[in-house]
Amino acid sequence: MPDETADPAVVAGLLTYQDAATVGAAARAVREGLAAHFAGVPTRMLIVDVGSTDGTVALVREAFGGAADVIEVAPHRSAADLLDVPYHGIPGKARALRAVLSTALDLKARACIVFDGGVRTLTGEWVASLARPILDDQLDFVSPFFSRPPFEGALTKGLVYPVIRALYGVRLHQPAAAEFACSSGLAGHWLRTDLWERSGAQAGIDIWLTTAAAAGDFRVAEVPLGVRAHGTRGEEALDLGATLAQVVGALFADMERHARVWHRSQTRVPVRRLPSPAEAVRPAAAAVDADRLVEAFRLGYRELRDIWTFVLPPRTIVELKKALDQPAREFRLADDLWARIVYDFAIGYRMRAVARDHLLRSLVPLYSGWLASYAGQVRDASPEEGDRRVEALAEAFENQKAYLIARWRWPERLRIG
Amino acid sequence: MADEFNRALGLAGTRIVDSVGSFLPGALVFLSLLLVAFIVALLIRAGLRRGLTRLEFDRRAEGWGISASGLTPSGSAASLVASIAYWTVLILGLLLGLTALDAALPTQFAVSVLQYVPHLLAALVILVIGNLAARFLARAVLISAVNLGVQYARLFSVGVKWLVLIVAVAMALDHIGIGRTVLLLAFAITFGGVVLTIALAVGLGARDVVARALSRQLRAPTDDKLDHV
């Protein structure tokens, strides 16, 4: 029996918000995981609720009331949280994460794991898979890799992952994942940065923590955890434009912040792909209406081209025009072209060429075009071929990094060309 | 006879000298004020041009939807702002100078114009803000409508833009007190007309589009359920 008064080796934080349907199973899975895989090691579980009104907290108290190893943490809340709906569905998430990390440091924990109380497929295995590398292999950051159908997480596969990989040389496939484990050293590093107070932190914190770890020379790893299914909240309440504006806006804001780091970064940061007892389950693929996506792209080209010309050079506009005439089933957007478009939008965001929210939302038709192209390429492909397609796209982003740096340094010079 | 003529001539000469003597200081002050205003205007124009160019005002103005093409030879928004400031200072200098001349009519004119200047400036500010708001909202509507798949997105965007512009112009004219009653009527008719036109356009012309958009919302297509992140 572990000593409950000793400093815990592992602290697991469970973030909850309106998760009455899932929180019971999720909390039990975490606690059982800690008990089963860290027997003899002091552990704590932190329950961090950000203002549920559906009885989430009462359910947790009912299940674990009085347990010495379960601590309830109440993060500071802001009135503005009620107005913002972040894509991940947890208002004030940055404050909640900060509370978890601060408490873990106060408890002198060697490893801190974070979970989302809305996840239905959370198992005790996840606890071990994420925390063991921190304790046993002295790693600093362990990110999960979930099995997802080809079109699920398309924004991550087609934009967030390739950009982060190109900028920092870090191959973390799901950099915006809500679950992660970190060492006390990395937690301290995060808490010392100013990213918690920055505008957009409540939505972009997951990405920022990953990039802060990537930019800070920490030892990172990725561990397969199987399938992640979560309840309804967040992204489903927002339209694609709002989701894209939040995610891509957070990424572009981070590019501004770490410009000096990624301008110099040319090396590939090793990311250990750890084995996991989780089976490589491939969930059923969701359908994508390619005709509708291509139609959205064509409508965007017709109506938003004037806005795009503020950030895209004429050569790119001409290439987009050429793509218009392709039939929906054969619609293709070259990887290089998509990479340059994303980079040009990042520069437009930095230069404030157009109001930032307008600029980000005007990216939606282009993203639809890319998604139609990607869907056409992986629709009948095996999961491995689908993964290879994503890797090929990420390589295109790496190849175009010189273009990004050149335009970032001399945006006016390249504006005309 | 000769003495009387000489006296009259002397008196006339004295009056002319007196008049010139009393007018000359005012004229000198007028010319000095004009010269100072000219120099200040030149300095302000040069300073604004340099400062705005350094701030990349032209590019930012384009981003805000402000285009100066056709208004200045270079099509530069920075030059336009600098020119407006230049002429404003010059005209203010001229009006101030007129008051120094101590002539009844020009002075009265200058004072009444100077009293009117704050209203004009306020109206100008209303117009500029209205123009910026119109362009911003038009762009926001255009992007949102395109992302919703509305084929006639530009129609909505242009409608919003003109609605805001009409309101801004009406407010500006009301502020400077031009034809209040006529303006109120004209505004009500125009505004009502624009709303009616849009209602008819949507109700008759774009009925199918609205129906399709609603059915799309109700149908909740498969790719809308995708978890993109």
C-alpha cells in the first residue's frame, strides 16, 4: 500500500466540463490505472472542473468522496470564459491546465498526466502508457497517437502536424491532443512562460504546450493509445470557420512567437515512437462529400479571390484557377501548392494584411479544396497508405520551409512576385 | 480755388495714407499667417507621408478595404491623408488670416466658417467610421455566406455595405444640419426600399437558395460531423 502522505511520483489531472455522462467511467479508469500500474508508488488524482452545471462534480464526489488520493482543484474562472466557445469545448482550459501543473509541482510529482473527462474510451492502460516513459526513460513530454479514420482530424493531418514538423523538426502527429504526460522539469518550464496570459490561450493552449516543448529542447515521445471517442461538446457546437480560426489562429500566433527558434531550426528532433499494449484498432471511416467540398472551393475562388490576393502571390492564384476546372472526383491540389498557401496565410496573419479573423475564415474554402483532394487520394487506400500520404504532405511542408522563411523576412519583396 | 483743390487733395492723400496705414498691418498679419500656415501644412504633409509610409499605411489601408486609387495620382492612401491634412491646415490658415484683415465681410465669413468646422469634422469622422464599418461588415458577411455555401454571397455583402453607408451618410448630413426633414424622409424611403429589395430578392429570386441552405442545415451532411481537429 503506497504511503499517502509521501510526495507522489505521478499526478493525474482529469479536466471536466459538463461530462456527467462520461466522467464516472473516465475517473474510475484513471484511478484504477494508477492503482494497477503504479502499485507501491504514491500517486494522486486531481479533479479539475471548470464550472459544470450538469452534476459532473457531484458524480465525482459521490464516487470518490473522502478518498485521500483524490484532490479537487478549483481553477480561477473568468467571466469571459462564458462568452468564448473553444473548439475543444472546455472554457477556461488554460487556467484549468495551469492549476493542474501548478498543483503537480507543489506536490513535487515527477510525472504529470492530463486527461479529458469527456472521453468515453479512456482506459487504465492510457495512464501507464503516458506516465511510464516519464518515470522510466526520463522523457519530458509524451504525446498520444490515436487511431483515427482517414478524414477525422483532417485539419491536424493537413495543416497543424505538417507545419509543426516543418518548423521544429518534431514529428508529433497529434499536437493538439488533450491528453499528454510531462516531467516536472517541463511543467516548470511551461509555468514560467507567459503563454497562459496571451490572447487566445484558452483555445490554443494544447498546441502551444506542444510547440513550447518542441522549441525548448525537451525529450519527446509519442505513444499509440488506440481509439479516442468523446462526448458531444466543443467543436460540434461551432461551424468549421470558427474551429479553423481558433486552431489555425493559435498556430499562426505561435509561429510569430517562436520565429527566432524555427528560423534557425534545421535539425530533426528525435521523437520516440513507443510501443503500447493498445491494439491498432482502426475505427470505421466517416464519409466525405467531395462534390460539396469542391463546390465550396469553387464558390470561395469566385467570391473570396479578392481577399486572397492580399496574401497569395499571383502565381498561386493562377494555380488555383487551373484547379477549378477539374471534376470533383479527380480534384487535386498539389502538396507544394497547399504548403505555400498555408505559409502565405501565416505571413498575412503576421502582417495583418486583412483583419485576422477574416483572413483565417477565408481559408475555409481552400481547406475544403485540400480536403477534397486528400479524400480523393485516400478514399480507397489502406490505413498505411493513408499515413504515407500524410507523411508525403508533411515532407512538402518541409521542402517549402525556405519559401516561408524568405517571405517571412522580406514580405514586401515577394508580394509582387 | 487752387488752395481748395490742394487742401482736398491733401485730405484725400491723408485718408488714403491712413487707410493704407490701417490696412497694411492687417495685410501683413494675413500674409504672415498664410506663410506660417503654408510652412506648417508643408511640414505636416511631409511628416505624415514619411510616418505613414514607415507604418506601411497603404498596405494596411488596403487590408481595411480603403482604396485611394483614382483619388491621388499615385493611388496611395498615405498621400491622400497627407494631402487632406495639407489643405485643411492651409484653409484654416486662410480663414484665420481673413479675420486679421479687419474687413467686415471676409471676417464675418471666416468666423461663420470656423464655427462650422467642428460640425464638418464630426461629419467627416462619421463618414470615415461608417465607411470602415461598412467595408468590414461587408467582408465579414461575404466570408460567412461563402463558408455557408450561399451562392449569392456577394449580394448579401453588397446589401449590408450599402445599408451601413446610407446610415452613415444620413447621420453625417443630419449632423451638419442639411435638409433634416427632406433627409429623414429620403432616408426612410431609401432604407425601406433597400430592405424591401433584399426581402424580395431573397423571397423570390433566392427562394431556392434559402430552401437549399435550410435543408442542408436540417440534413446535417456527413462531412459537417467530421472532427476536423
